Amino acid sequence: MTVEQSIAGIRRALAESPRPVGFVPTMGALHAGHARLIEVARDQSQTVVVSIFVNPLQFDQAADYEQYQRSLDTDAALAENNGAHLVFAPTAAEIYPGPAKTFVEVPGLTGHFCGASRPGHFRGVATIVAKLFHIVQPDLALFGEKDAQQLAVIHAMVRDLNFPITVVPVPTVREPDGLALSSRNSRLRPAERRIAVRLYQALARAQQLIGAGERDARKIRQEAGALLLQPAIAVDYFDLANPKTMLPASDATPPVLIMGAIRIGQTRLIDNVLCQA
């Protein structure tokens, strides 16, 4: 496996690599969820590229950006062990050689949920993913379903900007107790980790209510969301959404996405489950 840190270097390496190319964009701090993305890419392509880049544009707090875990050697080893052929790990100066003046926005999908609580976040996500797509020019790109709103934004961007790329969603990888794997989980103290599973429990309770025939979105939010009423938990949002429009759902008729974001201490966690018809 080769690690490239320049745009010119990754382009040279890809010019000599067999296609199709599968691409897994990440911000590093890789874990078993990322490993699953790489494995799926390996199964569906001849060359697997993993990018490792902590994107400053998608952080709404400078301290969060500065504190984000960076461990290139460990990340590269995990990528290689799971089948990656190339790692693209550029510096911020390589990606943004000057103050950015051009951005990609998908406003129709970003007015609620994480888009409302983190202004500018999805503009940063869409911009960096578009740049990486332009640099790597993959045939398929893999994203985890844990970030449902991000996935909807990427789908729309690929369609609207005519990227010749197939977006491949990969199911969320979870701990045995249901907690979705996230790079941020490592920040949780033991007591916080025990509480963090409440987010998945609330989502699962909402899913159970919908499966039993409940269609009153207000009642579902109230009953399932009660599991998050803990002194240590600050609820950002807990709601039902239309999975295509990313608008709050007026009722719980499937398909409906149950979404939640909470803060425990200094750690923000998100998760979702999809209720199908």
C-alpha cells in the first residue's frame, strides 16, 4: 500500500491503477466502521483509495477541529490491513492553498437537524467531498448510513453536479449494546460511555412503536425521547424525518427516518434508524 500526501502524487498513482476505483473518504481516527467501508469497497472495485483529511471547513468550533484525533500511522495500518491500496493524506495547505472562495451547498436538505444546529457544516462537507471526487475521480464512493443527512447531501450533489460516481451506502456498524461506532466514542469517559447507549435505545424504542402501528409522530418523539431525559445528556434533536427530503415528518408512516443527536460532556453523538414499510 502507498501513502500519498500530494494531489499530483495520488493522481500519478491512480493513473497506473486498475479500475474500477472505490473511494472511502474519512477524517481519520479509523475504527471498525471504516474497516467495513473499506471491505465493501474492496469487494466492489479493483483499487481502493482511502482519504484521511480533517476538513477545517466542516467544524463549527475551532477547538473541536484542533482536538480532533490524528493518527496517520495507525490509520494507514488499519486501511492496509482491510484491503486499501492507496491512502491519500494531504495537508490542509495542499487542499486549501489559499482562502477558499468557492463552495458547494445543498440547501434543500440541510435546513433541519444537524444542518440547523451546525451552521455551515454541510457546506464544508459538500465542498470537501466534491474536491476529493475531482482529485480521485473514483467509480464508486462509500459512506456510512450513520450520517444519514450527510448521505442524502452526497446523493443530491452527485446527481445535481453529474459526477459519474455510484454512491454506495453501508449499514451502520454497532457495538454489542447498540452504540454506533464513531471516532468520537473514544472521547467518552467510562460513565459517559454507559449513558451514550441511551441514544440507540431511544431510536430502537421509536422503531418498535412504529412497527407496532403507531403513527403519531408527536407521541413517538415524546415516549421514545423520554429515554434521553438524563442529567448527563443534552439533546440537540430527536425527531422523525422524511428520508428523501430530510424534512421533519408530519406522521410516522414508513418509510421514515428516526434521527437523534446528543451531547454527553464535550462529545456530540449522532445516530439514526430507518423504518421501512
